[in-house]
Amino acid sequence: MKPFKEKEKHKKKIRHYLFEEIIEFIIDGILGLLWRLVVGFFQFLGRLIMSIFHHFF
């Protein structure tokens, strides 16, 4: 019975590790998307300001 219990524990550990990896991957993906959105937004703002500036001056 003892080796079986140890095996079960090991399986749980692997599953927990996989779960953590998946969560980390999802968080990284969300952060990457947010960063791209922020950078894109600032680039858009910069272009908008430049176009307005060129239009008036």
C-alpha cells in the first residue's frame, strides 16, 4: 500500500506543476497582449498628435 500512496502523491505533484505552468503561460499571454495594446495605443497617440501638429503648423 505504501508505494501506491507515494506514487499517487507524485502524480498530484506533476498535475499541480502542470497547472502552475498553464497559469503562468496564460498570465504571460495576457501581460504580453496588454503590453502590445499599451504600446500600440501610445504609437497611435503619437501619430495622432504629430498629424494634428502638422495640420495646424
